Amino acid sequence: MKEIPITKLAKIIRSKNAGPFEITFDLLFKDQESYQFVKRSKSITKELFAKLYHIPIEKITYFGEYEPANAIKVTIARTISSGTVGDTDVYGAQQYAPLLKIKIKVDE
């Protein structure tokens, strides 16, 4: 089975604070075709996020697809609040890296 890296389909993959207690992730796709392809593949799931971020699925506070922007948005509870002693990423801007490993399976 062939796989396409998410980086070939998405134009923006980012993370950022959603307040001091959550981080939100945005996957914005290059076009409607790429977005629909990923959506149909059912590759981006709550279960995938839980696995990538080593969190229980209950820590995912929002999972949504937003067709007008060709986007998937996911928000998770932070393990430590922003700015607290021990926090390594106050703005949450470096947390998207595990998403770059996603590969979308293609039936040939």
C-alpha cells in the first residue's frame, strides 16, 4: 500500500496556545481535493492524536473538520499550564512536530 506524507497535502501544519491550559493544532490543506482526500481516508483521528502525543483520548477537547478552510483542527489539554515552572513551550508553537510524521494511506 502506498503512503503520502501529510506534508505533501497540507500547506500549513501548526500548533499554538488556546489559552494557558490547551494547545490547538491546525492542518490546512493545499486545496479542496487534498482536504477531501485526507478526510475520506479517515487517517486523522482522535486516536491518532492520542497516540502521537502520548495522552489519553479524554485530553482531546475538540476535534473538528472545517470545510470552508480545507482544515482539520484539534485541541488538547496541556499536561502543564503555559508559563508554569517546567513548561518548555510557553506559546505551544513547537508542538506540531509529531504531525509531520503522518502518512496517508492510498489504495492502489
